Amino acid sequence: MSLLALDIGGTKLMAALVEGGNVLEARRIATDRAGGPTAWLDAAYELCGDWIGRFDRMGIAVTGLVDKQGRWSALNRATLDIPPGTPLTKMAQARFGVPAQALNDAQAAAWAEHRFGAGVGHDLVFLTISTGIGGGAVFGGRLLSGRSGLAGHFGQTRGGADSRLESRVAGRWLAEAAAKTGHASDASAVFEAARRGEDWAGSLRRECLTQVAALCRDIQLTFDPDLIVIGGGIGLSEGFLPDLCAHLAELAPVLRPELVAARLGAEAGVIGAADIAAQTGPTI
């Protein structure tokens, strides 16, 4: 039987029926940011309620922090304002009538890329660079979660600064920095302007690359993975990965990370969440 997988993020809510590494059907709507966990689960049920009977358990990938008891909290409330300790798995089980397993969306994507994508058979760190920055790590065939589920939350690191890394390098920062220069642009528009040779945009793109390159260098020194898999709208934008590699080219081979592009795209979260739920089994 297929598994149901949900992906609840700051911009989209996605429901999918998944078998192994294959998404059989998928539906998406915009996340109602003014809602809350109950409203988001209700919206998911409305989105895919006609699939009831086609799945016997479910996986949920979400932005933010999920602890070992399935309680959901925000780490950056600007992304999605989640009440602390929301009992997500219990709520999902009550709403959908099947056992549920929940985890962070970037951790789910890391697992999916390890199982079915760019990093099959490898120890890897997955890094998504998009509206924010997230990540996950898989070593020895195991997804790292950590004591509290924090493993891989690279966007929340400070590096001696007063603000989170994702607040000075990712999509929200690019839009805010562009506005300060008099340009109303999102990240994709900034990068398009950079390709046209506009100096203001080129400067912002170079700053983004410099900071992400430093993060990749630190990840390599911390974990020494076989691969760092790069995903997200910024990470997979035209020319970003080759330019990121160029920023790291001067490093000695033993220190230089091996960067590869993620393969599973926007479906990585639901694929990873479903596979984790499948391996956990029905007694969650």
C-alpha cells in the first residue's frame, strides 16, 4: 500500500502518495501563514481526503524543529509561526486515522537524496539554500537527528554574528538587501539582474556565494562527508553550483568538499518522509 506524505513549509503545503522513491500523485496549495497546525492539517485533509483507504500510514516533513516525541516548534518564527511543542504526530494521527511519523523537511530531503537521489550509498550532508537555509546529514546509513532533533539546522548558526546565517545570506535576506538598494526584487530577480551584469545584484550574489562557500568549508571540516548535496531554489539556480565550487577551488584536496546537485527537487521532502515512515512501521 502507498504511504501518504505531507510537506508543510512556509510557502507551500504539499500532499503526495508515495511508493519507495516514486511520487504517484501530488497536490499543492499555498500555506495559509495566518493559520496554525490544526488549520494546516485540515487543509491537507481537504486536499487529499479522497485518498483515504489508499494508505495505511503517513510521513510528515515540516519546517522547524520536530523532537523525538513528534512535537513541533519553530526555530525561526519568520518562516512559519508554530506554537512551541505542538503535538504534530498525535494531531495527524487523529485527523487521518493512521500512524504518523514527522521530521524536519530538510532532514527528510537529506534522507531521500541518500536513498534515491544524488547520494545513494554515500555519507552526505544535504544543504538547501532557498527562502532560508536548512540541512540534514546521513552517515553510516542513518539519518542524524540529535538529542532534540536539531541536527542539520545550519541556517540557525551564528558564526560569531548577532543574527542567524539564513538572515544574512538566503532568499529573505536577498530581497531585503535588494530593497535597500532601491530594487524591489526576490532572489530569482536578483540573480537574473546579476546575469545581466547589474553591479548591485552581482554584489549581492557574490556575498551569498561567499557565505555559502564558508558554510560548506565548515561542514566539511566538521563532518568530512563523501558529498555535500546542494538543493533549494537558490542552490540549484543557474550557475550557482559551479560558482560555489570555484569559491572553494583554492582549498587543498583533503579540505575541499565534493559538491553535487540534488536530484529529487521539490519532492525530496515527501519522498524522505514517506520512506522514514515506511521503515518505522505501523506501530509508531
